[in-house]
Amino acid sequence: MNKLNFAFFGTPEVASETLQILKENGYLPSLIVTSIDKPKGRKLIMTPPPAKLWAIENNIPYIQPEKISEQTFDQYDLFIVVAYGKILPERIINAPRLGSINIHYSLLPKYRGASPVESAILNGEKVTGVTIQQMAYEMDSGPILARETTEIDPEETAPSLRKRLIELGGNLLVKILPDLVEQKISPSSQNEADATFCKKIKKEDGQIDPALDPTLNYNKFRAYAEWPRTFFFKDGKRIIITKAKLENGLFVIEKVIPEGGKEKDYTL
């Protein structure tokens, strides 16, 4: 194992999957910082975040601070942050000898914010990628350390694209870590004039009107395939779209789940 003394900040599966890539390449964190357990599902069972489960499985110390601002981190060389879910105070970002770095799943400065994967698909992008940035206090605005691009398949959904980007980002991180540690990387500033932003997705964002723009509806279906999924209302009831395609310029709904029912073929 490499002897880099780093703490890893992350919470969901994107974090645990990145941790696994780091482990497979000889990097284990000295500490994992993750969010608190939260109620999940209809029965609201208290559920630990994936990063915590990974820490337990791999015997890595972890903490779940309610308020990250009250923690003291002054013994680490580097912080790696992947979907932690909380804003880090500037004091903490700058605490390690090498600062803090973050994997962002877009080609910064495009799509700063909470939903870069979904936003790229929603806007019909043909190319996206990952950016590893030196973190700054302003969200996703830090100097760029490395980027890698990938094409988006016209039929690709957000879960599929995210899976590819996690692997791309994790491998890029492993690739640059030796040069980062030896301070051989020259960061490049982001062009603020090119910055675009994406918002946190809400459940109501998945609503569509099947009669409106077919391409936009199909992009929404692809972008929101995992959550909140796309849906429309018919006779006052929500109908969730589970399978659809863009064919001859038309948005064709193939399978749906009617409110309170089971998946079935869609008929007008």
C-alpha cells in the first residue's frame, strides 16, 4: 500500500465505489468522513451511508460529524472529497499540507453544482467528462488539476453514464496522485466567463407533458431514469414512465407504472 496519509470525505455509492478504486490501486485513507445514518424506505429504517459500510468492511476509521466545522484536521497530507454532501469550511479545505481535491463529474467550469451528470443528458450534450480540481471555498471553482472526456451515447441514461464517470474519475485520480504528492502538477484556473451551473433535482422536475417537445421529453427520461423518474398525470393519477425511446422524432412511451399499479405496456 502507498503511504499517503489522506482523509476521504464522501457519502453515497459514488464515494464508496471511488474508495474501492483507490484501494485496488494501493491507496487506503487514514480516515473516512461521512454523513450520519438516515431513515430510509417506507419503514424509515436507520441506514448507514455506503461510505460508512465500506469503512467498516475495510477496517478504516470513520467519523460522522453533525457539524463538520467543529472538527479539527491538521495531521493529514491531503483530503480527497467525493460527494460528501456538506460544504467544507475554508479552514478545513486548507488544513492539509497538499490541500483538498475533489472529483467533479463534468468538464468544469461547465455544470458546477449538484447534478452535473443529469444536466449533461438533459441538455443533450454529446460529450462530458470528469474534472479533478484543487478545492476552493466557492463551489466547484477551484483550479483544475486534470480532466478527461468521454462521449455520451444518444440512448445512455444517467445511471449508466454515472457508472462510467465514477470509473473514469477514480482511475484519473490514481493516475495523478504520485505527481500531486511530488507537487509536479501545475493547476490551471477555470474561466469564470464559461461557468454554468446546475441545481439540485427535485421530485417535481420529473413531470413531463407527453405532447410537448419529444427530444426534451426523451432527455428527461434518460436524465431522471434513477430518480425522480419521469411521469405525467392522466385522469388525476400519476403515471411513471419506465421504458421509452425516441423514434422518427417522436417520444414513444413503451412501459409505465400507473399509480397504485404494476408495470405494464403503455397504450393511449
